[in-house]
Amino acid sequence: MPAALARLLQRHWWRPRLTPLTALLAPLSCVVGAIAARRRAGARAQPLRVPVIVVGNVIVGGAGKTPTVIALVALLRSWGFAPGIVSRGHGRADAQALLLDATTPLDAATPAAFGDEPLLMHRRTGAPVAVARQRREAALALLAAHPGIDVIVADDGLQHHALARDVELVVFDGRGIGNGWPLPAGPLRERADAIWPVGADTPPRFILVNGRWPAPPARALPAPSERCFEASRSLGGALSLADWSRGASATRDTLAALRGRPLLAAAGIGDPERFFAMLEAEGLAIARLPLADHATFDTLPWAAATADVIVTEKDAVKLAQRSLGATRVWVATLDFGLPDDLARALRDALPASATSA
């Protein structure tokens, strides 16, 4: 979709009702919703030998799946599990399964091979990651290579019905469901009734709201309030790109030292504005440079004379091996936490055979 059209539609999606523009697209949305419902109804997935927790979203764009996966892996480890991750790997040319783990050569662990988010998830968690267009194929490759894995976290797997799942964690940002319509008239990948499906074969599902939005959502989530939880998120700190590449930790002192310095904030994520707002809340003076989600940085999007740039970790993955000239690039890290009541609900929802870990 052209960027200009995407921006235009975004201005209409997050309203309570259809506008004249989105009303024209509503017939196409009915087709999209019907196709998604048919795929879901016809799914016959073969269970894996370990439990699977699917992290996904129903709205398009960035809702916070990557930090949710990272936090979930840490939570599972605290319970004694040995988790692995499967993902599509956005932007990969190869559809076949590929494994990212401690044995992967550094020069082979590239965004082109694995996608930016799988690289970031592996970097932040150390967990082995398998990527493939078919999530089940990725899961089987992961278990074959790492037989000690006893739970799989599937990134962006909600609509991939060939992958059996034991628990579903659906992530929204604070904007909710917009006008409640599927693409292209609205921001949903499926019909709104797919957000809270009912049926004997429906796995336990929980809703995670990835922080509040400055304005209330246009429409409330069609899900029971007791199954909806709110994540905590804040900037953890900052560090230079060189230090980040070496595995150093971000500090609040570095973030504070950037105050009063002119900064260009560049973000190739699903919702750049949220990142910019967090930087400004820390007292940083920034010029905004929103980029397309999964921006490749094949060509640097800032002028060569730019002194200081601050980016997200998702963007840092693609900049780490780049020549940046005289520009100083800083990486802002995110602290993302799952609420305790969601953690208890997830533990209770795991199969009984898995909770003995």
C-alpha cells in the first residue's frame, strides 16, 4: 500500500464510525472478514509435543508483539521453563525454516536472513529462534535442533491456524479496535467477533493492552474485562550504538545526558509517534523522523551532517553493521513488564503437564 494512502486511511480508521471514505471500502472489508473467518473455521492443526503460547494481534501495524514476546520468555524462564521462539521474520526473501541460536555465525545473523524482530528477540533473550513462513515448520525445526525446549512462544502467530496453540495472548495498543472494521475500511485483520471467539475448541485467550493512549479508544474492546490486562512500559535508558552492539547495558544517566542536545529521533516501527512521545516525556529535544515499519536503512534517511540520532532497538539491529560517518547514533531501550495478574492467569492456563517445570 502506498505510504500516502496508508496515512490517509489511518486518519479515518481510528474514528468510532465509518466515514464516507471508509464506507466506500466496507464491501471489501466484508470479503476480507469472511475469508479470515473461513480460514479460522477450517483450521485443523496437529498439536506439538510441547505447549505453544501464541502472541499476536488483530489490528494491523505495531501493537507491541516483540516486547511482549521478550517479556514472556523472561517470565517463562523464571518459572523454570526452557522456551524457544518461532516467527515469520518480516522481509525475508526465503520462506524456508532457518535457525538462529548461539551457534549462528555473526556474519550470518543479518536482518535480510532472519528479519529485524527475530534478531532483536534473540539478542534480548538469548533464546533460540526459528523463522519460516509456515510457523509449524519453524516450530518443528526448532524442536529438532533444541530438544530441551519445553515451551514455544510464537511471535505474530494468531492468524497462522496450522500452528496448534495452547494459549493465545492478543496484543493491542491503547487505540483499541478503531472503527471495528476489517481492512481496508478499518484497522482489523479479522472481523471484530474474532477478537473474543467462543467455542469448545477455543484455547484460553487473554488481551494485553500495550499502554494507554493520550485519547480514549474510539470503541471498547469486545472482550471480558477480567481477561484484559495492561502492560507497563517506559524507556529503560540509552547507550551508544557501538556499546549496544557489544552487548552493554543502557543507563538512565546516558539518557539524561542527552537532554539539551539537539537530537534527530528516527523510528522504523509500527507506531513511531509513541516512541517520540516517550523521548519527549524524558525531557529530550527531538526532531521527528518517522519511517516505514521495518525500514531497511539501506540508505541512511538523515543528512550526513546530522550530529546525533536516537533510534529504537529494532532499528539498531539494522544499523549495527553500517558506516555512519560522523553521526553519533544512540539507542533507547524499552522496559516492558507483564502485570502479575496476567502472569498468574497464563500459568494457570498452561497445560497441567507443562506446569510441573
